[in-house]
Amino acid sequence: MTVDFTARPEKPLPYSDDFSSADKYVDSLLDFATNSHLFQFLCGGVHILDFFTSEPGLFVSAVPKEWQDYLVQTEPMVLLDFLMRDDLDALARQTGPEQPPETLVQYVKDIRKLALRRSFQPSKPKLPVLPRQVALGMNTKKVHEVTHFSGYIDRLSEDVARVRGQELTHLVDFGSGQNYLGRALASPPYNKHIVAVESKEANTAGAKDLDILSGLAEREKRIRNKKLYHRIMESVDPSEANDEEALKRAAKALGVADQDIATIDLRSRKELQATYAREEGKGSIEYVVAKLGDADLAPVISQLEYTETHSEDDLSMMAVSIHSCGNLSHYGIRSMVLNSAIHAVAIVGCCYNLLTEKLGPPTFKPCFSRPTLQPLNARVVRESERRDPQGFPMSERLSTYNDQGIRLNITARMMACQAPGNWTDKESDAFFTRHFYRAVLQRIFLDKGVISKVYHGPSEGEGEEEGKESPFNFSTNPVVIGSLRKQCYTSFSAYVRGAITKLTTNTDFSQYSQIVREKLSDIPDEEIAKYEAAYLPRKRELSAIWSLMAFSAMVVESLIVTDRYLFLKEHSDLVRDCWVETVFDYGQSPRNLVVVGIKK
């Protein structure tokens, strides 16, 4: 294919140089994902809740025996360096009892090789600095994202216009939120026309306030009889000063005629609308409040305003997004295939845990008995049984691979949202401790009868040894606690007490309140301390598994992004070119892969 786009990278996917082509990379990626039982277990078959509910435990039962000593003897940050950064070839030349086993080194090499590269080079050596009024409300991470993606979209827009011979009329931002990206692109020096699509009216209202502060919009002017208005304000309680109905009642009490009340304009400042004036050569913003259920943009396009120079037939749009959650990324990518007005897409996804699933539960016997954690996590069952056509995977290649397709359950997709390359010692110790507390609490729940074991025996005739219990044939009932107050994480005792209080006093947990009160309300501090002492020596097992899960999930993210690229590639009748590349620095924003497609 002739490279027509200056913005296009040399490779259509940022794969390792170990592969000679994108096809070779995809073949290896899918082969590994379906044949590595250890990868499948670490990415979908482990749940922290059941870490200590069996003996000798999940770590001993699931992790290869030759890995175990090395993993538990290695400090968490040293282990993370080994997984993410160390020179593995140099390690192989060293000898000694503290060296990682060869099979572990090979597994780490495989994951590194198959994970898409995340190094980043800005689209231009020097990008325009966001004006202070445009950057209002943005934190450092958001400034980085908006600065670099605005520059990228500007250059890509120029390429699309040049190659297609038609200027883009609009950029459609899927899930615009507070419209930070759209505001930057509508402002100088970019001056683009933005269609901001957002499902939450509160976000759109907040975005319009920021538009006013940035100078892109003005607040609606109020015309009122000031003398009469002040009389009314003096007669009401200050707490009702922004209540239009209360002000009207006060006006009537003062004897003001209805026709005069209508001329006062008693709306509060918050109720005044933002007004936008289109000017030649300047950018603009249009907001559309819509909850998209698919990629059909007809309801969005029908709400746009057209000028004398632009009609609906003239539309040439590009769908863009920074971190559109879950299926919204799929809608953005599919929009180019389903809508004649969408001529290009540039979508950065996130929140893979919010994706739905297209293929349903597996029909084949997996390598372990509960790969989808079905009894453990109710949403896993609901999502896989929905068979949502909008869900993962998008491409035919992944949907039909080996006649079964590629499945990623919510546990795997949630781990793909991690960023192990950015973990610090302090942060990792904090969440390892939180996970340790929750795993030990689950053991207390089991021992005290708050929850029970759920067995997942083999199908009749499969002949698994009767009565033999393992982490692979049972799980425990989930008790979703969520986050607790900060002080609850200062000690295990504080955590247990905080969890019990939440479960017995919060109405959201009424299903657990009675049994938790019966079984645990009088548990003494000494017993809690005994549980902590019993499992504390095994905390390193949990941190090692969690690190392996997050590290392995880099391949899960690569599968999701590659699937989106393949979907576009499979529509060669419509798609002129497509690729994936990084648009942010991983250290600033780890979900940094953009999926780009250009229509013929």
C-alpha cells in the first residue's frame, strides 16, 4: 500500500521488531492467547477474593513450582523491574540461586515480545502551549493529553484533506465530557468546528461554562426592569434568591402584574444559556446530548446547525476521542463504516472493563474449570450471556479464530486497565496491602459462615477425581464491599471493623447485613489479629501474582487494540488505510494507543 499520510507510522501496529510484518505479529499474538494456559489463568482465571480460601492456596496450586521460590523471595519492586525493564539476556548469563528460572524468563520474554510498543514521539517537535483560559479545569495529565492529541488531530486532518481532496467540516468528539479536547481544537491556532457528543447533561452544562470562561461563548444577556427586580429581591429570603418560582410569588405579593413579571427575567445566572457566534476563520462548538447505543450518528447529525456554506450533503467529518469508555470506542470506530459523513476516525480507548462481550460463554472445555469466574462474578455471567453485537471482539478474525473466537472476561479486561510500568514503591505497597486485607477478610467470611463455597464439578463422565477440592473447581460467594474510608486502611483490624460497619449499616448492602451482624458483630480484636498473623507471611504470594497478572494483561490490551485495527482492515472496500500508534507519553497517560482509520 502506498503511504499517502505524513502522519502514518512505518508499521500499521507498533509491534516488536522481532516480527517481520503485522500479519506475523497477529498470528503469534492469537496463537499465544489461545494456547498459553498460564496466560489464560493469569488473565481471567484469578480473583483476589479466593486467594486464601483454599489450602495450600491459589499461589501454590496455580504458579509453576519452579517459579515459586524466586517470586516470594524477590522484593515487589525488584520483581517489577525484572518483569518490565531488566535486560533478560544479561540475566541469562548470570548464575546463582537468586536467578529467575529459565521458564519464567521465557514467559516474561513472550509477554514483552507480544505487547505492543508504547514509546512515544510528539507529532511535532514543538506544539502550541494551551492558553491559560483554555486549560481551565485540566490537571497535568489532561493538559498533556489535550496538547498532544490536538496537535496530532490537526496534522491528521491536514493529511486527510490533502489525500481525499476535501476539507473536513467537523470533528465529532465521542464522549466529550467537559469538552477539554474540543475546546482546545476550536480555539486558535486550530480553529476547528467541533460536535461534542455527551450523554450527561451535567457535563455539557459544565463544558459550556468553561466555554464562556475561555472566550468561545458568551453568557446570554438579561434584560430586566432593575428597579422592580431589586424590590422583589428585597422581599424574599436570601435562600430563595435563585428560585424563579419563589421570586414570581414574591412579585405577585407586591402587586406586580403578570405582564410586568414577564419583563423582569427572574432566571438565575446558572439558568442563562451560553451563546455561540460563528465567525469566518474561527472555530466553533455544537453540543449534542445523546446516549449512543450503537454507531449510527443519524440522530446526532440531524441536530446540527448548518450555514449557508455547509449543508448536510457537504458534511465531511472525523470521529475523535480521548479515552472513550468501553463500547463507546467501538461506536467511534464503527461510525466510519456505518455513516457516509464520517470520513476518518482517531479513537483512544480506555476502561476496557466496561466493554460488553459478543461471543457468549465458551463452548469448549477450558484448561481449568472456571476460566470465566462465572459463579464468582455475577456480571461475568450477565455480560457473556448478552452476546452483545456491539461488544468485544469487533473483528471477524478474533470472532472466529480457531472456530471458537477470542474471549476476554471482565477480570482480564479490568487488569488491562493497569499500568505496571508506572507503579511506584509507595503506590504498589498501598494497593498490595488493600488486596491482602480483602483476601484475608474473605477467608474470615468463609470460616464464619457469612459465605459458602460454590463447586464447579466436571461434566458427567469426564472423570475428575471425586471429592478432590482445588482452586480450580470451587469459588466463594462474592461480597462486593467497594472502597472504605481512608482510616480503614491504617490496619487490618480497622479494615475489618470498617467493612463490618458498612455491610451492616449501609442500605445498599441489605442482603448481607443480617448474616454479617449475626456472624461477625462480636468478633474480638485478638481473633482478627490471629488471622492477620496467619496470612501475613503469604502476602508476598499475593503481590507476586498481582504483578504477574498486570504484566500479562499488557497482552490483553494488545489483543483489544489489535482487534479494533483488524476490524477496520477487514472493511477494505471502504477503508483506504488504518493504523495504530502512540499519542501520549506512557508515564503521563498509559492508555496511549490511538486507532486511526481513513475512508476511501
